[in-house]
Amino acid sequence: MPTLRELLAARLRDALAASGHDAARADVSQAGDVRFGDYQANAAMVLAKEKKANPRELAGEILSHIDVSGLAAKPELAGAGFINFRLENSFLSEALSHLAADSRLGVDVVARPRKILVDFSSPNVAKPMHVGHIRSTILGDCLVRVARFLGHEVIADNHIGDWGTQFGKVIYGWKHFLDRDALGKNAITELVRLYREVTRLEETDDVIKRTAREELVKLQAGDPENLAIWKETVELSWGEFQKLYDLLDIRFDERLGESAYNDALAPLCATLERQGIATTSEGALCIFFPGIPTLEDKPAIIRKSDGGFLYATTDLATIDYRIAHWHPEAIWYVVGSPQALHFQQIFAAAKMMGVECDLKHIAFGSILGEDRKIMKTRSGENVGLSEVLHEAIERARRVIAARADALSPDEAESTAHLIGLGAVKYAELSQNRLTDYVFSWDKLLSFEGNTAPYLQNAYVRIRSIFRRAEEPANASAPILLNEPAERALGLKLLQYAETIPVMLEELRPNILANYLYELANTYHSFYEACPVIKADPASRASRLLLSDMTARTLSHGLGLLGIGCPDRM
Ligand code: ARG
């Protein structure tokens, strides 16, 4: 079903064509202020600027050609040349009746689905997971969910860092200081301890430093003992990662770490050299980017002078593999902003290699502690995802225990998970991903304001209305929009359909989060102004249906953010 915006744009397009103007300018957007109607178009102003004409006159001309019958009242000319639209209540009621019967809540699948590979989470084995991985994990999962819902074919690929110089230290540590008990309790913690311990010792002990490096060389040369240790560290780490993904309800279709591409690195370098794409400079094999001003003096090194390969080499081999194996039309990398240069380089190199796939770096800023510095634990270490999630659940347990609803122990526990994990995810997704945000426990677990608990609570309150009403919503009840608050809610519900595609186009989950927040607020005003259970039968049926649609939209929208809704809380 076409969205409100598309319906109005189509009428505007006809009017532009009929008055001899560029119909491509027929864009319509939601009005920022209800006093100006529901939607507005600035086409007259845009066209007037191009033609050096008077915008108000041009708007008048468009208006004399526009036909919005059956949809909206006669549009009005406002300000410098805006055209304002107010939808008719009869039209809105009917549209809401269709919406009530639509399991997709009005959201169409895209006209042209794409095959998209999303590279996200991608933590490193035996290195502390930093907050960047938390953001990547939550953002990436949300993008995967929304893209799938819109009909795209998505491959969720976890490109774990399971190969790298850290393994020299880890293997040395494993052979000399491994604590098997600790390893069994939490493998990542123990591996990170080994890594840190050896890093510390290397500072003053050259023998350890040299031996650790030899362990790395042996691993790279295929030494069976070191390979076996490496394999074990990767599998144990993956087991810990998997626990977190299970907790977060996040799944991957592919888990190919950096090591999977090892055998492809040497041949890739040879090919690039033969094709003249890579050249040797001071012993290193480099790709230069003449003609790209931002990369002019920043070649990508793909083979060091000692023969070692780099992060960029692996990423190029990965692109090769993904294209050959999956044939994606797009690859999205959900990775923090500090890697912007790396992605610019590999995308430019891929282009030189003839790759036509749409490669996109979906960057994000940092998470700050309440002191506005990069979030660290009290002892100054990176904050682990696992600690954050468990603390969130623990805090949610306390919040629930302090509330009135009496929940059974099982229900209280599952609700604490939904609230705690939801709060962490929402804190991430409700922010503009490119800006840094301050992580505040009190704020993200608050039941007031733009938070997950507030939205979950709005859902729970609607469910409790139905328990009191002792009847389900009737999807064929006529929708009455006599009160301004009923109309505002109906309009908001219909706008879900146009919010989701924009969210994906702009790759900004906060657009969806903001919509849900506004929906909850609009519902709140509706509930204050319009009695539901005590209303006359026709209004009651209509209001119950509007309430049910709100609950469905809230839980569906939160679901796209990867957040569940409890029934009670
Ligand atoms: N493991 C990397 C890191 O922690 C992120 C990998 C992102 N994906 C990629 N294809 N480079 O920084």
C-alpha cells in the first residue's frame, strides 16, 4: 500500500506536469508543525529559484492544477511559497482500516531487492573487545533486521580477527603461564590476561620479546603445536562470543575470520603486482592512488618488506572471496570512524581491481563514560561487552523488584533480560551513529524519556488495557477520528510505513527510534484525552483498535531494533 507521502507526491507530480514544470520536483515531507497541516511541499520554491520566478506565484499556479480529491482538503499556500496539505479524516479512517488488516503494518517490500553482505561485530580473538565492537554488533544487527524486513537478501558475516601479531604473545603466554581453570571459566579473560602479561614482560625482557615473535613466525609457517594452540584459542573465544550473541539474540550466516583468507594473500599480491595495480616502494608492495586527492600521499601497503601481509591485504582478499562466493550487490562494513582511511583505501583499490559492488563504510563514533572520555572500566581498561550486558540485566532486576507489578520469579528474570538488554541496545540505536554518546546507566534504564523501558512500558500499558477490557481488538471496527488526539494517533500509525524505508536509505536507526518515541508520546496524549474502556460502544471499538495497532507497531519497531517487549513489567 502506498504511503501517505507517496500518495500526495503523486498528486503533486500530476499538477507539476499539468502546469509544465519538472515533475521530478514533486517531493513532499511531513510538516514539522501541525498548524501547517500534515505534509508540505517546497517544490514551488525550488523551481522558482531555478527559473528566477516568484515562488508564491508559481505555487499559486501549481495549486490551480492540483487535484487532491478523496485524499486531502484543498491545499494551502503558506509563507514564502510552501504548499500545505491536510489529509481528510474520511481518507485517514479508511487507510487505517486497511492498515489494521495488514500484517506488515503498511510497510511494503522494496521494488528492487538487493543482495547485501553486512560485515559487523568482528571482534578480535585474545584481545579485549572494545566498545567499538559493542556499537558494531548492535548497529549491524539492526541494519540486518531492517534490510531483511524490506525484502533484501542479507548475509550477516562476522569477520572475526582470528589472525594477527597478537598470537605470538598469546602462544608464548599459553606455553608459560596458562591457568587452565581460569581458561575454563572465561576463555577470553584468560587469553587477554596472557596477552597483557606478555606485553608487560616484553617491555623489559628482550628474550621474551624475541621468543614471542618466533612463536608467531612458527605459527605462520604452520608449526603443528602452535597451530593447535591457535585453533583452540579461536574456538574457545568463539564460544564466549557466541554466548553474548545468544544473549543478544544475534545470528550470523557466515563466520569467516581473517585467517580464512590467509592462503589467498600471496597470490593476490602477485596478481596485483602483475596487473600493475601494486608497485614496490622501499621494499614494500603498495597500491598508490594517483588522482584521488585525499589518498594522494597515502598508499595502502599490502606486503611489508619482510614479506608480512597486512589488514588491507586481508580485506582485499575478503572482497574477492565474497564477490566470487556470494555475488552481493553491496557490502556494508559496520566499523568505527577511526578506520575511515583504511576503508577509503581498500574501496579505491577494489575499484582499480574492477570490483563493481557498492562498498560502504557505515561508520560510528565512540561511547563516552560519564566523564565524557572514552568509556573505560575503573582500572582504566576497555569496557567489555559482557560486563556491560550483565550489569544492565542486574540493574534491571533491581528496577523490576522496586515496581508494583508482582511477577513470578521466571517472568521477573525474563523481563529483566528484556529491559536490561533492550536499554543497552536502545541507548546505542537512538543516537546519531556518527556522534559520540555518553553512556549513563541511570538515563538508559529510566522509565521516562527516550529510552527502551519507556517504550516497553507504553506497550505494557496497552496490553493491560486489553486485560481490563476483557475483549480483543476488532480489526474490522470502523475507525473514528473525531477527537484531535485520535486523528494525531491515526496519522502517526500510518507514518510507520514511510519511516522504515527512510531509516534504511539513510542507514540511521535513530530515525526509527525517534519515530517510536513520538508514537509512544502521541499515544500517551490520546490516552489522556480519550477514555477507551468507558467510551460509547463505537468509540470504544475504534479506540481499542487504535490501541492495538499502537502496541503492534511499538513491538514490531522495537523488534527491528532487536529489542523485545515484555507483557508485564
Ligand atoms: N577486527 C577488526 C577490529 O576489531 C574489525 C574488522 C572489520 N571488518 C573488516 N572487514 N575490516 O578493528
